[in-house]
Amino acid sequence: MGPVVRIVAAMLALLPVGQLWAGQDANLESAANRTSYAIGVDMARNFKKQGIEIDPELILRGMKDGYAGTAQISDKELRRTMNSFQGEVRQKMAQNRRLAADENKTRGADFLSANKGKAGVVTLPSGLQYRVVNAGAADGRKPQESDLVECNYRGTLLSGAEFDSTEPGKPATLKVSALIAGWREALKMMPAGAKWQLFVPPQLAYGDRGAGSDIGPNETLVFEVELVAIK
């Protein structure tokens, strides 16, 4: 059983076998019921997002039969069906990822092309764009690759959705060499006290692999970065 199937099986195992489907309100008073319901909603949304059709009533029927030991298919057929399903899930995920990568790449290129003509925006040979919000000390020291820095920052997608930020008054301590290429290039030009807005193309960010569930493949990212101190 592959990882996708194991996850689905684990989620299904938590669902209450006596739960009725659409048409009746779910009893969400207990934490266990809320968790079970939330898992069901999350499953359905994920399947829908991947373009995979499922029949909720047959899922419930299968669970009941499984618990009762009255499954209508053999173990061999069960394994064959689940392996086929896993392959379908992987194929859909790969297809959706390729489509997202192409769309994000085009959207990012269009954005950067329009953005480079805006007042105050500087475009570097690498493709990184930045706008100085606060120049900081003119003769201030600038970070090197091996330095630790304290930064306040906020990162967003082109849609404006925030994917990461520091808490107010609590700058993050970061090692320059461990950061994405766009950040490394910018920080080494910034003196302490400087605040820049960065427009980072995918090749200087997370590329076609993306990062977690928030940053898709080939996303162009926007950061507000304040260099508080160099340690």
C-alpha cells in the first residue's frame, strides 16, 4: 500500500461508521465528531481539487462492510483497485502540478515585465527586482555570506496571499548562506536599518519544486525585508 493510499485509509478509519450523509445535520458537539467531520470535508475538497471523482455513499458502505467482514470484493481485487487509485491520484497530482508550474511561470514573467517600469524599481542581471523603502545608513556595514542577520519580513504571493512573516517586534535570526538566492543577493547590498521590497523570480526562490502547501511551483514571490542587525 503506497503513501497516498495509507493516508486515505487512515483518514477513513477515523470516520464514524454510523454517520449519515447529506440531508441530515452532523452532530459536531464532541471533539471526536468534529475531527471526523473535518477529515471528511478535507478529503472531499482534496479529491475535488485533484479532479478525482468519488462516491461518498459507497465509501460509507465500504467502511460498514469492512467493519462487518462482509466486503463484496476479494482482497486481491481490493489491492488491485487501490493500486489503480493510487496511480490515478499520482497522475492527477503530477498533471495539476505541471499546469500550475506553467501558469505561475507565465504570470510571474508578465508581472516582472510590467513591474520593472515602475518608479523606484531596480532590475538586476539575475532577474531580481527591488525597491528601496528605507536606505538605512549610507556607510553601514553590509552582510556577508557567512553572517547571521536579524530581519523583519513579510512574504506574499502575487495574489497578495501571505505565506510567512515575522511577529511584530520579534525579528528572525537568519544565516545568509541558508536563504534563497534572491534574499542572499539583496541582503549583501543592504546596510543595517535598510528596508527593501523584493520581487523574486522563481529561479531565485523555490523554482519548480515550490515549498510546502503555500508556495506552488514556479511562483514569483514578493517580500518586504527590513535588515535590523548584522550579528
